[in-house]
Amino acid sequence: MKRAGGAGSVARLGMTVLVAGLFAATAACGGKDAASSAGEPSSSAAAPSAVVAPFEEHAIENECVLSAAEISALAGVGLGAGQDTETKRADGSSGRSCKYHLTEGGPLSFTATIKVMRPHEGPVTDAMITRLIKPSTHRVPGVGRAVLIETKSDFPQAWVFTDKLITSVVLVGSNVPTLPTDEQWTIAAQQIVGKLPT
């Protein structure tokens, strides 16, 4: 795996900016507190079809719901402890997510992000889950209300739903050796559900 340095630093910085854009946009139907699909890069060339979800951001105080060891087991590479980070948007609003970096890669080695959200009103519904399903999405049964896996090589992602909360986990595919298996996603989802408030 290439480490930050020279041209690699520039490429990795570009990837950091791109993935930071996963949570930067606000949804047209939800106002400043709504998050666009967490798997949606800001670059239209890299973006799959848009999915807008009416979710409020920063649903819990600290969104680093996976430890360094837990996120490393999911990614298949050593990651440091998460950093609960505020992101400023062009419109002046802000969002939050937990960011993880390679333990040996320095600040340009952004590899994973976790965001915990909640519906604007009421509990999580089947309609909210259904609208996030794409042709590349499949369900993993037996954890929480639902778990959806996006098997994208550039930004593999999972949505973990409980009755009250929605957690998105996104990895930077270029920084992980292989895509996580369903078993790895299931373990991570169980860990997340076990730490979220009920």
C-alpha cells in the first residue's frame, strides 16, 4: 500500500476531500439538518444515483461508535482511534462525523467515516430503509432493524438501522486491501447496535 508522499500525497489529499464530501451536502427536502446519502461523493463523475434521506445529523454526542480495533477488523488494515470531527459547508452550516486514519499513513490517510443520524420525526420506517436500496445493495439479516450493504469498490458502505437511529459506515476502497465480507460487516453492525442508545 502506498503511503503519503510526493504524488501519492496529492492523490490521497484529493481522496480525502472527495470522501469528506460524502456528508457535506444538505438534502433539498430536509433543510440544513438533513444528510444526503452518505455514500454519495460530491463528484458527479464518481457518484451513483442520488438518494436523499430525511435524516438529522449528529444524533449522538460522539459518533465514534467503533473502536480502533473494531474499525481495523472491518477494514482489514490498521486504523487509529476515531476523531469526532465538525465539517463546515459552503453555505455556512456544519455537520459532524467520526473519521478514522491509517495508523502508519499520517493525516492524509483518511480511510473510514461513521455518521449517526435520526429521522426528523418519529421512528425509523420501512419506507426510509427502502429508499436507500439500490441495485448494488443487499441486506444482512439478524442485526438491528435492518442492515444494508453497498458493495462498491471505491466506497464500500453499510447502513445500520435501529428503531430510532441510522448509522452510515463508509470506507475508502483504495486504502483497504479487500472489500469487507458480509461477516465483517455483520460483526461491525452488531458492535454499533450494542453501543447506540435505545
